[in-house]
Amino acid sequence: MIAFAKQPNDRQERIAPLASLPVFFDIAGKAVLVAGGSDGAAWKAELLAAAGAEVHVFCRAAELSEVFTERDGQFIHHDTCWQSVCFNGFALAVGDCQTKEEARHFHDRAIAAGVPVNVIDIPQFCQFKFGSIVNRSPVVIGISTDGAAPILGQAIRRRIETLLPRSLKSWARFAQTIRSHVTEALSPVQRRRFWEGFVDRAFGGEEPEADMVLDLFAAAGPALRDGRSAGRVTLVGAGPGDAELLTLKAVRALQAADVILFDDLVSSEVLELARREAKRMLVGKRGGRESCKQEDINATMLALAKAGKRVVRLKSGDPMVFGRAGEEIDHLRREGISVDIVPGITAASAMASCLGMSLTHRDYAQSVRFITGHSRHGGLPADIDWACVADPHTTTVFYMGGRTAPLIASRLIAEGLEPSTRTVIMADVSRSTQQQWHGSLENLAEGIGKIGYENPVLIAVGGAVSAQATAVTHPESLVQAPGRFQSHR
């Protein structure tokens, strides 16, 4: 039986503390009160009307914004101030008050009547807030910064707008029309597969068509002999640690997973993007530490997939680079389990970005090579052509070479590389704990002694490193980088 390592405390928290609870009011056909005639009040009134509310605006006619007069038929105007109004019977109350005393009075009147209240731009008198909105109704996304930085909320909205196709509105409406039929026609597991396929189509940018439903039903139908739908495994690259480096496809896979088997090097920030209901299992493998055996990981993935689960095997970096993905793929496919692969940013690419260094440079390095820095027995790999590796016109990046760094340096120098060849070591690439050392090949042992062996280490040697060192003179130095994707020199 496989024994899984206990997760660190920061990974046990399923939901982090919330500044406020995001909720959505159904106010269609209900009366709401808006006090004031300013542009700010008009904007809130328009939002309420867009949600189907019957909006009653209390304000002297002379004080009404032009926005109200342009949409005269959308609101019910009362030519009186709000003080004379009975708050009972309203679903919400929104006030544009000129003073704090007026705001307090408006707030207290609403509370006494049991009506949720918002006083525009005075947070202390707001039971609820209006955030920035992304509108793909019936898909509606609200964004709140709890009043700390409204401009930040607007910037977030703009980013989300670029990610969501306009056709998403049509797909959401389409889902409303077919939902009951899908519920009646398919089993729970098949429904899950249907809606996952539906979501993939919805984000494709095309408008929905009826024929698509037939295709999705056909894809959701296959089942195993015991009546359960076959599961599948997706190998996902988590990148070097910075969650912003995940691909959109990787995020979608994490959001669709039933179970996530993740490596020890996967950051908590990446796991935070996963589906909340997904079971998370740490299956880390680290040199010199207690680790899960590969055979046990393979068996666990197989058992979960045969039970009909959507399994994500979340690997640091790119799953196809030193991630033993080939063994896992072969094992699963021999058992008839479907396997998808989502590539990730491998650590060497992230390192190059952090340093502002091109791995290939037509004046210095015409090729790039990634090499494992150790064999399964702990020493240098025996099947590597070290004479070829010592080519100064190739950028060579050694993965997992911390403990063998002195041997790497000795071997490269013995094969002809100049002892003064510029070299860089980086640990915890792209993370807040990132460190880097710049020096020469002959001093590599000293550099790794400063960086340490415990965290994931990359060693880069060759023409591109020399080019970068020429552009910016580095003394032999160790740099602890507090930021991410900045060139620290």
C-alpha cells in the first residue's frame, strides 16, 4: 500500500480567510430604493435595472443626472427626498449621501426596516458592496478588493475580459435549455464527462449548435463493464513554482480534476488554483529523503482512473523533462487508460528569463542541451558523451546536479573547457526564495557550497552564459533574489 507524505500546514487550508462573502442577489421583479440623482447613483440604478429590479429613484427633479433623463422609462422617479420614504417592502436600498450624518441616518433607517443597505463611497455604512463586473450573463463575475483598491479591481476585470470569449454568454444560455435533459439521460459520472466536454467547447470561441450536443452525448457514453465510466489521467506541468507561469490549459485541467497527485516541488500557489473539491495527494520524490516509489504512484494512478476518476499528475516544470513521464504513460496505456499531456515551463527556460539570458545566441551558442546531473546511483551519468558536452558553443543546463557539481566541473575541464568558463547556479527558480551564484567553472564547488544542496538546483555552462556575463560584469557572487523574474546583478 502506498504511504503518502503529510502535507505542510499551508497546504491543508481549503479556503483562505475572506474579507467579505461573495454572494449574488436575485432581485428580478423586486422593488429597490435608490436615493439621490447623481451620476454615481445613476450607475448603481442601471446595474439594479439590468438585474431585473424595479428601481425607485427618490430625488428632486432638478437634481437628476442626465443619465436618468436619458433612460426615463427604465426607472420609477419620485420627486421627493428619501427622508419621507417608508423603507419597508424594498429588497435593497442604495443611497448617495452628501454627509456622514445623512449617510448614518439612511443606513439606520434601512437597517431598522430589515433592508440590506449600501451608501455609495462610504464603506462603514455598507452591508454589501458593488464590485467590478464581468458580464456574460447568465455568467456574471463580481470582483471585490473590499474597498482597498477599486482601480485594481478594474484591472482584474480587464484581464478576465480578455480570457472569456464573448460566445460564453450563448453557451451559458444553451446550458440552461439542455440541463434537465442531460440530468435525466446520463448517469452522474457521465454527466460530469458531458459538462467537461461542454466547457471545452464553450472556451473554443465558437457559437453553440444543436449538433454539438449529440457529439458531447456520444463522448460521455462509454462505460466500463461494471457500469462506471472510464477515468483518465492528465500529466500537467506545474512550471518552476510561480503560479503565473501556468498555461490556461493546465489551469483548466486542475479545475476539472477529481484527484491531484502532486510532486514535492509543486508550489502551494499552483495548488491554490485547483478545484476545491479535488482530493490532493502528495507523492513527492526527492533525493536523499523519504519518497514515494514510482511503482506505487503508477499503481495509484491506475486504480483511480479505473474507478472513473479524472486524475491530474501534477509535476514540477515540464512533465516530459526529467519527470519520468514516459514510465507513467507506458504503464497507463498498457492498461487501456487515456493519458493527456499538458506541457509546462521547464526550469531552464524560467532561469533564462530571470537572468535575461538567451539560451541560444547566434554569436555564442547555436544549440542548447539539458542534462540530468546525477545517475540513479548518485554519481555522474555514465552514458553521456562528455567530450560533446564540453562544446563551448552549446549552452548546457544541468538539472539536479547540486551534489555532483564538483564532479561536473572536473569532467568538463578535463574534456577541454577553460576553467575560467562563466557559470551560473540557480536554486528555487521563479520563487520568492530564489538564489543565484555567478562565477567560473573552476569555482563551481565553492558556488554550490554557498547555494546549498537542499533546494532544486540548475547549473548553466557555455557560450550563452559567457555572453550574458560579458554584457553585465558579474563578480563571483551569490545573490538572494526577493522578487520574481527580475534580473538581479
